[in-house]
Amino acid sequence: MNDQSRIGTSDLLTERAYDALVARLRDGSLQSSAFMSMPMLVEQLDLPLAAVREAVKRAESGGLVTVLPKRGVMIMDAGPETTRECLDLRAIFDCEGARRLIEKGIDIPLGRLRDAHEKLREAATANLTPELPRRAMETDLSLHDALSRGLGTRLAARLYAENRNRIAIIQNTRPFLSDRIVSAMDEHLEIIAALEARDADRAAVAIRDHFHHTLRWWGVTP
């Protein structure tokens, strides 16, 4: 194998290790504030040490973990300050994304989004089943991802994706309750209505309202 092939293989393994690490952070396998030694992380990701080390460096640059030299890795803290900052950043992205979507006439699947939100709200009103919190997180994310399509630059998209991963870690520490699913879907439906009306100011108000309500439900002061 020549040097170029080795570099390509190394990069591919690093990318696989990073994707595997993020997947475990997002699904809650690796919880907020948990400590992992490097051997433990290598075993869990089932990839070579060198690739895992590079993946950890990348995750640290995105605020997902902190490297503790000669000890291991600490998963991101999901305390009040971090929660407030991450949700505030998301609201900034959401507001700007909504404004650009409306101004540029970019089409997003509003009908499909509305239908999914209404069905979830109806299901949460009827009964909280075991799969409903996970479905709520996916539905919640679908609107925020749609709004991010308006950002329009690779840098903004990368910053949004990094913050999206941080919020996933936070959400895993605060499971959705049925009452919150209903109110969150109502707040999202107001954002969708503003997008349907092509009213950027109304969308911004609805997004900030959603931000403040989410903080209160999570016990974090604005």
C-alpha cells in the first residue's frame, strides 16, 4: 500500500469513528458528563485507537467532549448555562433561516411538516407510549432542520450541525413528557403557520416564544 492509499484509509477510519461517536452521543449511549477512558471508547466504537483519537479531537472542537490528558474523555456537560447557550444559538439560526426561506422563496415541505406535527400532538393527547418521546425528538428536529436549509452557506450549515449534536446530548437528559409534547407541537405549528403565511416577523416571534417555553420546561432561567 502506498502513502496516498494509507492516508485515504486513515481518513476513512477517522470519519467512521467520528460518525460512530456522534451516533452514540445522539442516541444516549454516551451520556452527558460521563467519563470514558480511551480504551473504553475504542472498545465501544470498535475502531482503531488512532482513528478514535482523531475523532475525539474533532468532537472536542465541536464542543461535544473534553479531552482529559492521560486520562480519557469527558462527555459535554448539559447544565443550565450550556443548555441556555445552545438553545439560544438554535433560535438565532432558526430566525435567520426562516427569514431567508421566506425572502428567497425557498420551498420546504410545510404540508408534510404540519401533518407530522398534528399527528404527533394527537397521539400525545391520547396516550404516552414508550416510542412517543423518540418520535417527538425526531419530529421536533424535522422543523429545525428545515429552517436550517435557509442558512445557505457551508460554514453556517456546519455550525448548525455541531449545535444540533450538542442539543441532542441535552435532550437525552430531559425526556419529553406528554404535556410538553403537546405544547411543543403547538409552538412548532405556529412557526409553520408563519412560514405558510410568508411572515418573517411572525416566525421570529414564534421561534423566540418556543425558545423561552423550552427553557422553562427544562427548568432553566432565560
